Amino acid sequence: MRIRFFIRLYWREIVKMLRLSSPIIVAQISSVLMGVTDNIMVGKLRDDAPLAAAAIANIIFILVACLGIGVFATISPLVAKAKSSGRGQECGLYLFAGMKLSISLGFLLTLLLLVISWNFHWFGQKENVESLAKSYLQVIAFSMFPMMFFLAVKHFSDGLGVTMPAMVITVVGLLVNVFFNWVLIYGRLGFAEMGLYGSGLSTLIARVVMACLMIVYVLESNFFLSFLPNILAGNSTKTQTSQILKLGIPSGLQYFFETGVFVFCTVASGWLAVEALAAHGIILSIATITYMIAAGVSFAGAISVGGALGIGSRERVMRSGMASILLVSLLMLFCSLILQGFGENIIALYKNNSLAVMEIAKGLLFIFIFYLLADGVQAVGVGILRGIGDVNIPTMITLFAYWIVGIPASFYLGKYTDLGVKGIWLGLTLGLITSAVLLTGRFFYLTRKEKLKFA
């Protein structure tokens, strides 16, 4: 009887979590599909170098962007908590604070990317790859401004439970990106053929469109009016800015530490051969899509846990966290089955004129069974801990798991064994497993009766 009751209880919670997370997942996937479509369309060019250059430049962009992604991801649970506590106007102050932060943070992150592009020799890549990656990174660096602005507004909307608009707008952005990729990469409609650089311009255009559509929707929608104080009234957002940064900086570092492992592994793959880097880029692109599914559940889990915390319900906090873990485990297992059954066909979408790249990429598929489950659970672990305001210890956990366990394991297995790229991905998986175990253990420890704080 207890088992049946447990299944019924958590099945309802899982279904509820799926409804909340589905639009977020679609939005996350659509966002990352910009990079995926870039890789697929660039992969159709005659040379392997553009695909390899896109792989290393994109992961460097993501590494830097993670600092901002982590900061703005904290807006959702903060807004959800304020709403459930009956402080509606405070929700709008989080939006205004986020919009201001997006300008300053966008400037700093863009400048950092430009500095990296001017010193790309740091990464020790092949000369043809370095040349292409530098110019590509320089153009997508300027898409950081609209990306940060979009995230600030999106997470405000998500925190209020309005997740569908961001999903629709992100899909529109994806379509804009695909269209301009077709025009600028291959030189259609009278434009010159720009190759990889054209792909970067397409991403910039798409992100500007998304940012404009998102803010127009929020400011023009009647639903949000009750949550938005008069912007001309001179309301101070110092408190909200401080809260966002207090939670967001450690949260951004969590993403940074995790993505830093992928940057290292991408650079290490480039040390092996251009074909190894191109194959790594394909698998990383697929992994990014599956991660966005996990990230969608993670954001939904943070919102749900934050709302439960706002009404002071320990039981609902625990149920929301557990439902998030169960849901992401089911979704990642489903993705594993899909990749085992159709992985070769998916890889073929990226590169159909290089047998060496194809064979290396296919050899990595089996590792995905373990990689995906660990990646999904650790992503949700970060989210549900953020929902209860716990960010400092999880930051240390991610630093340990990825930089003390993951990077050394990837380096050793990739360089000192015959596994090559397989060894690099095995090291990645080991780091993710460590993170998943420690983060979920931390959540269950903190949600014990005497540990959870509702203030």
C-alpha cells in the first residue's frame, strides 16, 4: 500500500513538474539549437577546419556566458518566492534589477571574449582552426548583450509561471538563425559566401530579435501589469540587485566550473588531431541538446522549490526536489535509448564527407548511457539547491567534481592511454557522477526538518 501511495504521489508530482518544465525545455533546446544548426550547416562545407573552429569557439563563448546565465537563473526562484509570499510588486523590481545588470554584465563578458579572441594562440590549436575561430568568436561576442537581456526578462516571466512566451520567441529566434545561416554561410539571395563568419552574424541577428520580442511581450501583456511598479517612479532596486548577485555569482561559478571541463576537453581533443576535435564537437553538440532538457527541469525544479519555500512547506520542498530528480532521470534514460538506436543517423547530419570524423564520433555513443544520466541528475541538483538559496557549498562541490576529479581523469585517460577522445569523455563522465552524488546528497541533507530555513 505504501509503495502504491508513493508511486501515485510522485507520479502526480512528476506530471506537474513536466507541465511546468516542458515550455522551458523547448525554449532551452531551441536556444542551443542555434549552435547545433551552426555546426550542422558549417559541417557541410568542404573542409573539416570550420567545424573544428566552431566547436572550440562555441564552447569558449558558452564558458564565458555561463557567468551571466548563472546570475540571471537566480531571478526565477526569487520571483517565484516573492509571488507565493504575496509580494507581487517585488517581482517587478527583480525584473528591473535584472535588466540593469544585463547591460553592465553584457559589456564585461563581451570585452572578456574579445580579449580571448585576440589571444587565441593560448589554446595551441592548428593554424587554420585558430584563424577561423578568432573571427567567429569576435562576431558572436557581440551577441552577449542581447543574450543577457533576454535571459533577465525570460527568467522573470518563468518565475511567475508564464513559460510559454519565451518558448515561442526562442523558436522564432531559431528560425531566424537558420534562415540567415542559409543566406550568409552559403551566399544566397545575392550575398557573398561568408562561411563560418556568416554563421556568427546569423547568431547575432537572432539573439537581437529574441531580446526585442521578449521585452515587448512582457511590457505589453496585461498579465504582468500587476507585478510591474511604475518604472518612472524611481524605485530602488539595490536590494534586489544585491540578492541576485549574492545567489547569482556562486551560481555562475557553478556553471563556469562545469563548462570549464568541457573547454579543457575540447582543447585537449584539438591537441590530438583536427578530426578528433571535429568529432568531439559533434558529440558535444548532441550533449548540449540533452543538457538543455536537464536544464529545463532544473529551472522548473528551482521555481517549484522556491515557491514551496515561500509558503513555508518543507514537505512540498522535498516533493518538488524529488520529482525533479525522478523526471530528469526518466528523460535522460529515454535520450540514451534514442541515441543508442539512432545515434549514427544523428551523427551523419553533422558531417557526411569525412569518414574519420564519423568513426571517431560513433565510438563515443556507448559512453553516453552513463554520461547522460549523471549530467541530468547533477544539473537538477544545482537547480533545486538554488531554489532553497543554497549556492556556496554547491559551488565548492562543482569545483571539486569537475576540476579535481573530471579534468585530471580526462587528461590522463586521453593522453596516457590508447583511448584518445574516448578517454576524455570517460573522465568527463566520472566528474559528472561525482557532482550528481554530492549535490543530491546535499539537497536531502538540507531538507531535513532541523536544517531547512524558510526566512
